[in-house]
Amino acid sequence: MIEFAWPWVFLALPLPWLVRRFLPPAHEPTAAALRTPFLDEIERLPSSRGVKRAKPHSLWIALVGWMLLTAAAARPQWLGEPIEQAVSGRDLMLAVDLSGSMEIEDFFLHGRAVDRLTATQWVAGQFIERRVGDRIGLILFGEQAYLQAPLTFDRTTVRILLDEAVIGLAGDKTAIGDAIGLAAKRLRDNPVGQRVLILLSDGANTAGAVSPLQAAELAAREKLKIYTIGVGADQMIVNDLFGRRRVNPSQDLDEETMNAIAEKTGGRYFRARDTNELEHIYELLDELEPVERTKQFYRPRTELYPWPLASALLVASILAMVKLRE
């Protein structure tokens, strides 16, 4: 169907008649002061008989042009069929650790060794793509915590910002408590039951103004549910001066604190030792925090004003040609 975005513009339709009706007419040219012996011949010329009056067909052409111009100004639009959109009432904030330990290459992706951040970017990026209808936010933290992306439906931008993150961007230390506090502050105004934080780290809290447990207590008061993910392999082979030896690259991971944070806020702690476990964790998160779809419809609009506008210009050109012929 067709509708007009600005229908009040049609109030201007009688404007030409009002101008003609109430404004004083233009003054006719006064008689020439120069006397000529051939005045009678000049007066018989068509141009010497005062102001020309518009012919009826010219008035009708001008009227059609004015109506088309008014219709274009009213912005006619074609409304398409209603399209159902998936909208969720859930807001998810992702907090990703960028401390120096995230550069340890104890994960494998597509058959090659990668650092922990690269694996996180790949798996979390797929998780973001699946959250159709959710608002996603992104916090990056190291020695300090930064809001990289506020809550938004633009999942593509959030994933790009996550992929562009680099290790050490926020410092080499780990401020888990500050990241939780920042998330609680950003989600404070959201409805209860729709505040979720997914926090991923591979170490212990070594920086920040607030301890993780204090921040977790604050989050619990704010009804913020936190899912924590500890990343890092349990063992890996390294080469040094003494040859090849087996080490635990996750010895600094404070699993006790990560688990306590989740318990205090009604969430859950996960352990990701490799890429497959990390992918499985995000699949579980999809089940624990499913996308809540509510019916909302959108009708696409197509602007139609170019058609009456072009027609009005065509009518104006025809009117100009008629005037030239008169």
C-alpha cells in the first residue's frame, strides 16, 4: 500500500489560488511618455495591449504540475509486507583478558598452534554471530578495564572490535575485579534477569582497584549473573637450555577465585584447556542463556517521491514550451 510520510504538506495545495485571490494584482505598464507619429501602428501590435492573460489550457497544465510537486513534497512511500524480526530481551557483556600471558601458544586452531587470544577471538566470534537479536557489549581488560563496545545489536561491529584486539593493549597485568565492576556499572539500568557477563581470563587478579570477590559481591547485589571461563592448557612441551621438558602453562590460573565469582552471582565456572573445550563451553552458554525471541514486525518502506517530482519537472517543461509558442 501507499502512504504519505508528511501528509500535512497537502495543506499547501490551495496556496496558488490564495495568492491570486488575496494579493494585489501586478501593475499594468503605464503609457509611454514618448509621442510617436506612428502610435496607432504600435497599439495594433500584440505586445502593446497590456499584460497577457494565461490561456485556460496553460492554467490546467500549471495546476497539474503544482499537484505533482506537492505530492512529491509529501513523501509518498510504498509499504511492503510485514517481516517478522527476532528480538531478544537479553543483554550479554563479554569481558576478554588481554594480559601478557594470553600470548602463550598452547591452543591449536585448524591444525596450527595459536595463542590463547587468537583461539578466544575465533570461538567467541562465532558465539557472537549466533546471538541473533541479542545486544552484545565488549570489555577488554588487562592492567585496566575498558569498554570497547557498548551494548548494541550490531554484532558485526562487536566481532570486528574483538578481532582487532591485541595482547598488551590494556597492560600486561590482570584486573579481573575492575572488569566485573565496569560490567556491573554498564548493566545496572537493564531489567533484572537480563544482565549477563561472560568473563574469560587465563590468570589471577594482579591489578586493579577492586578485588574480584568484592566486585562479585557488588555484581550479586546488582543481580548480574557472571559466567567465568578459565583458559589455558594443563601441559605443554617447551625447549630450553636443558632440552625438551613438560610444563604447566596455566599454573597462574586462579580457578578458586573464578569459581567463587560464578557461585556468588548465580553463574557457572568453565575450564577450557583447548579449542574444542572452548567451543563446547560457548555452546553450553547458548543453552544456558538461550535467545529469547519475541514477535516484532517491520514493514520495509520504498520512497516514491522521485516519480511525482520527475513528472512535475516534465509538466514544467511542457508549460514552458507552450508559453514560448503563444
